[in-house]
Amino acid sequence: MSQQWGEANPQMSNQWVEYMTLLATPGLPSCSNTDYLAGTSILDFGAGTSNPDFGAGRLDKGIIFKTKKELMEVVQDHSIRHARREYYVTESSKTKWKVLCKHSTEGHVKCNPSYGIKHVIQNVNDQTRYDVPYQKAWYSLKMAREIVYSTWESSVLKLPKYLGAIQKYNPGTIVEWKHKAFQQSTGSYVLGYVLWAFKLCIDGFQFCRKIINVDDTHLYTKYKHKLLIAAAMDGNQQVLPLAFAIVDEETYPSWK
């Protein structure tokens, strides 16, 4: 019978300690259990497959150790020889041993939005002397950005609440929505367009020249929407943004 991670192996004696699930970036040699951006390592006892190399001083996915003490010694040796980073224990029991990296590097993405794939590759190489593949670096960066900024889908779901708060604390602010359709399966609307204009910008238009310029720019996101901006110029030759809109594409209805 096949086993799932976290199940006990009935064919093994109680003296055996089950190995771990590698959650973050499986397959990396030496530091295969490390999420380099989130700065965490999770060693979780699960029912790994039997391996003839157990207890050989190796740390790899699927290895089973005889005792918990043996696993702890191998992890400690691995952190010194290969990972070159400290860790601390967050959970310890007879069936589970979980550790995290002591020093987090999530701040790279949080403090520098332009932190890119090449920076990930260089950062990993500096710390581990390992050249991480481009695809794996891209996936790790994607995970880190979702941790820091959340996903595109969750951000869109927060948009009504955000704009509602703006209207509440900035009375007179205008917000208009246009939905494409209603999905019965999810119980939610599909966003078509949304427009908003801040009250202060509306009031400031009376001091501007009566010419409105409308421009757009691409939003380089998963869904390729466009941001429309209506602006005017005041007597000091300064640009005053009047209204903003997010649309799915540049069409006559969206400009209208």
C-alpha cells in the first residue's frame, strides 16, 4: 500500500525515525531544503522511502535514519559543511522535528521591489557556492513575492475594500465599477473596469487649464491590464492627476 507523507511505516520498528518532507525547493544539492528568499528550512518527519544509504552522513530527500539523534547530527553537519547557515528548532517530538533558518533573507524582496532573478542566483551562489537554475530561481522569486505582496488574485479581491476605505475617509471621492459577468461557481464578479477620482483632485481641477489629457500605460502583471490616467495642468505648469482607471484592454468602451 502506498504511503503519504506523515504516515508511519508499519514495516519499520519503533526505533526507526522517519525522514522529512522537503517543502521549499526540492532537488537542490546540499541545500535542497532551503527557500533562499523566505530564509526558512523545514525538516518534517514523514514516511520517506527506504534507502540503503541511511545513516551515511548524507542529507537528501527520501533518506531514513535509525534514530532522531542520528538525524540531528547529520543536519548539524550539513548546516556547517554545506548550507553555511544557522538554524533553530521550532518543533520537536517523537514523530516530528522542525527547524528554520536563523537568518531570513526575505527582506531582499521586501526592501527592494526590483530584486530580480539574477540577484537570486548571485545571492544563492554567494551563500552556498551553488549555481541555482534559472527556472528554480524564478519560482523561488515568485514564491517570495507572493509572501511579501500576496498573489494577483488576492490583491484584486482586496480592491473593493481598499477603494471603499478611500471613499469613507476621503468624502467626495468617486468610484465606479463595471463588471463583466457573475460566476455562479465562485459567487463573485469578473472585473471589467474600475475608475476612481480623489475628492482633492476633483476640487483642484477648477484651478487648472480646461484641457484634459488622457494617457495609458501597461500593467506588467499576470493579467496584462492597462492603467488609464486623466490629468490637467495648472498655472504653474504642474501636472495634476484627475482620475484613474484600470481596464482590461484599450477599446472604445474602456476609454469611454
